[in-house]
Amino acid sequence: MQVVLEEAPEQVELCQCGMCRRWSGSLYSAQYGENPEVTGEASVSVYRSSDWAERAFCSACGTHLWFRFLPTGNRSFSAGLFDAAASHAIEKEIFVDEAAAWSRLQGDHPRQTGEEVIAEAKAAGFTFD
């Protein structure tokens, strides 16, 4: 299994929502990029995690692969898939109001509550059932 991203920024986005915490065991760190290329797709298992998202993992090793926002089809890939991401800065942290006490982060980076994230998505024309 391999994922290659073109023009991936040297930043990661962090999600502190309860669903990501259950899925990853902590906060979810995401890497974005253009034209994702996934090899070994026969090992990819996908499931619908909510009305507006799906998640994928490798059925051979259990590695979490991506979160897909269904209204746009955009995927955020687990930053752990990319060695270079270990040195990346935090782009922003979302759903900070749902963060576990043991995963609250220090530092000067943008933060959004779940309400702010949903409001931003609704303002962009997305609906949530």
C-alpha cells in the first residue's frame, strides 16, 4: 500500500472530534495534496462513518488511510503515511471543543470549534443531516 500526493503542503491539519479520536485513538492528523495516487487499492476497506463522511483503512495491516468528505469527495490522508509530515507545522486544529484533556495542544496555530467548522461548511453551501 502506498499513497503519493503532488504539491502536498508542509503543514498538517488536526481534528479533535470524538469520531476521529475513536478512530485514531487520539487526534487525527491529516495531510492534503493534489492528485492522490493510491497503489494497492485491493487492500483498501472503506466504510461510511457518518451521513457526510467515509473513512478508509488497509485491510491487510489496519493502517488508517483517509477521511473523505462526501459532499466534495475530498480526502485527507493520515499524516502518518508520509515520513516528511513528521516535521510539518500545524496548519490548523479543528473541533477543539471536543478535545480530550490529554490531547490539548499548546502553540500558536489557528483553532476552530465544531460549531465554527460546521458554520464555515454551511456558508460554503454544504448541508448536514
